[in-house]
Amino acid sequence: MPIFNAFDSKSRTSDLMGGVTAAIVSLPLALAFGVASGAGAQAGIYGALLVGLFAALFGGTRTLISEPTGPMTVVTTAVIASFTATHPDKGLAMAFTVVMLAGLVQIILGALKFGRYITLMPYSVISGFMSGIGVLLIILQLPNLVGVAGISGGAVGVIEALPTLIGNIKWQELVLALSALALMQIVPKLIKMRLPPQLLALVFCTLASVLLLDIEDVRRIGEINIGLPSLIIPTFTYGELTHMLISAVMLGALGCIDSLITAVIADRLTRVEHNSNKELIGQGLGNIASGLCGGLPGAGSTMGTVVNIQAGASSALSGVVRVLTLLIVFSLAAGIVEYIPMAVLAAIAFKVGLNILDWAFVKRAHQLSRSAAMTMYVVMVLTVFVDLIVAVGVGMFIANLITIDRLSQLQERNINAINDSGEASDMRPNEKRMLDAINEKSNTLLLSLSGPMIFGVAKTLQRESIAVKSAETLVLDLCRVPYMDSTTGLAIENVLLDAKDCGCNVYLVVPRKYSWEANFIDHHSDLPIFHSRADALSSLAASLGIEVDELNAKAASGAAVGKTTSGSASL
């Protein structure tokens, strides 16, 4: 399938419109995220250009728009702050090296075809993580919103500095920020469909600041040089290498999740399925190129992608057009961009933080599941106040622990120790007759397992081994177990060992079609093995001198007499 619809003039026109529209949306965000990260507006511009270009050319989603996003900017801000604090001379180069490494991580994940596994994360964790990033982005904008510079220490540092911020408010900048927020909020829906509120706020508030206020009284972006970027040589420090790799994995994984979630949204809108692994490779190439040129990392942007599709885009040409449009605008308007107030950019980033918050899930999480709500809030708090990796790790641990516990409780119901056929609801009539007849001559326990057996049920199996010790014969039925993990396998082997130690005769019933069956048979080849419960009971009955055919004949005769009696009574 071609990347561009080169021979379809209608599609080509729609791609042009989509690219130009997406560029209008990207322009204020690139500047805002560049300033918010601490690397400068220029870094946001290079990120928007390079990530967008490489992801469009080499990615696996034809209409995806890639650029610096709120979540990626929050992580990058922490990375830049960390390395510049410990290495003032080369910390920024180390941070951009982390961006390159993050791109390499994404390429490796795509090459190993991990694309379909990336988004296999509980929604409570994703929601808490994204909402935490939204809160982080909001908190980090507070100094610029009120016109105070020099606040460091991340979210905790800003919160501790709140008295300082309140006491040193620059009212001109706060009014500009509040005006920008209000304008973005009250823009009519009809206008939003044609012009992004962020761009309107950027233009009108910048004009107001130039016309109504002294230029020196308001902090502004200042002069930026939009030319060929200087290449960043990858910079490593042995003492910080582990920190750099961990940060790169975190940034790369976040970019994967962000991009693939957006790709799924694009699939729903276009009804065209994306290639996850190819998309990761395209995103990785874009982030490597951006890091080399001193640009911010990026990922699939939901806002830009939706706008692009709504404008009619159907191929990656729209992404290339967006990059060319931004390049032209930034080249021609570099002299105007320097007058944009920092407070207005902070307001735009603040609004993005509000939009990232998963309000819908926050409102109803406690109604859906208390455990899901707890997981979400834990992840959110850890994201804001501790560390992003810790937040995701703890969230995944809690979510998986809860899931395993619930699955184990459900699976415990599928472990049945049967002494009397009356206790079994899933046995066929002939099997019940044989088990009753067998129990008249030998104390027999039928231990029946069904469904996937995960390690959470091992404790239940251990309890059942107590009943095995009092039986003369054990029939272990595993015929309906499609999956068995190593922990459960060892627990079952302990049951068999206990049975053997007590002198109990063991009959094994195993399936023919599952992967674990062959190894299990080889390991227990000394035991009589059957592939159906009826065959195992028949063999056991025969060993006890019970005529199975005679037993079935009597049952059939009794059933026929019962029918005749019933018919006579009705007459």
C-alpha cells in the first residue's frame, strides 16, 4: 500500500487540508511544550518537525500526527532537570541522549514485534498515570502563570514554594494567563472546528500584551534561531549510565503507549487497521532524529490526529504537509514568535494538563470498582510525588495482584474432590454408577480440575491433599485443564507424591490436545494414564471385579421399567 495517494487528486487535496489544519493545532503546543520542558521553545519546534516527519514517513498509521505531547513533555522535563542539576556543563546533552536512547528502545520493541503487547495494561493504571501526568503538568505551570522564575524541584518544589509564588505575583502576567485560559474555554464550538482555541489565545493575548503593556514588563520567549540545528553528540557518564537507561526505557515505553492508543483512535475513525510494530519503529526513528538535533521527544497526538482525519486526510502525505507548513511558518514568523509571553504559553500547557486528566473515569471509578479506584489514585499520587516508573510498577503490581486473587477465587470452584456421585453435577450417568459401585468396594476420591490452573490455586490443591491421604484410590481428572503453570504443576505433583506415600492407587486422566500434556505424561509414566474419565473409572472398576457392562445393562433395564410404569399410571 503506497504511503501517499499520489494519483488521487481528491485524496491529495484532503491530505493537504489535513496537514495545514494539523499544523495550526501544533504551532502553539510546540512552543508551549518547549518552554515548559526547560529546553526552550526551539526544542519544541525541532521536536514537532522531526518526530512528525519521520513518524509520517516510516510509521504504520497513515493519518497519525506525531509531535511533543503533554505526557512526553512531563517526563522530559524531569529528565532535563535531573541531569542539568547534577551536570550543569553537559546535563542538557545527556538529556537529549536519553531521548535518542528512548527512540532506540522503541525501534527494538517494534523489531521484536512487541507492538501488540504494549497496551496490555489495566485501564485503572493507564488512567491514574495519565491523570497524574496531567496534575504534574498543571503544577509545573504555576510559576510561569504568576510570573515567577527560578522555581526548581519538580512538583514538590513548586508546592513548597507556593508562599513565595503568592507573595511575588506579577499581575500583568497572571491576567494574561487567566485571559488565555478564559479565551480557550469560551471559544464557541463552531469556531473551534475551524481554528484551535490555543492558537486564538496565543495570537490575541500576544497582541494585547504588545499593544497594552510595556514589552519589558512581561517575560517573553525572546529571540529564537530557526535554522539548521546543531547536532548533539551522544553524551554518557558512567556514574549516570543506569539512570540514563532507566529514563530512556520509561520515556520510550510512554511514547509507545501514547502512540498506539492514538493509533487505535485513528483506526476507529478511518476504519483502517494500523501496523503497531511499524509504528513503533517510525516513532523511534523520529525520536532519535529529534534527540540528535536537540528537540523534544514526541508521540502520537490525539488532538492533532483527530483534526487531521476530520479535515479529510487519508495518507501520510498529511503528516509531511504539516511539517512543511510548520517549517514555513516558523521560518517566516521567527521575529514575531519572540514576543509571545511566557504566561500565555504556560496557560496553554495548563489547559493541556486539564485535558489530560481522565475526568470521566475519576468520576465513576468508585462506582465501577473500589479496587480499580484505589489503584488509579495510588498511581496518580505516586506519579505526582514520587516517580513515574515507581507509579507504573506499583500500579501494575496492585492491579495484577487483585486480578490474580479474583481469578484464583473463581478457579477454586473448579477444583472438586468427589467421594459420592451425588456431589458431582458434571458427571454422566454411567460415570456416577461406576463411581458408586467402586466406592462400595474401595474408598475412592475423584479429584476433578477444570479451566486454566494458575498459581493462585496452588494453596487450594494443597488443602485437597489432606483428603487424598484418607483414600485408598485417587482418580485425578485433568482432562478439562487447557493451561497449567509451573506452580500449579508442582502442587499437583505434591498431591501425587502424598498419595503414593500413603499407598494410594493413582489413576491419571489427562487431555490429548494441550501443550503441557506430553511433558506431564513423560514425568508420570509409571502411573496408569487415560484420556477420559469414563475409561479411568472402567479400568478401576474392572480391577475391583466390577462388571461394567452388567452395571450398565441393569441401569438400562431399570430405566425401561420406569418408563413402562409411568406409561401404565397415565392410562
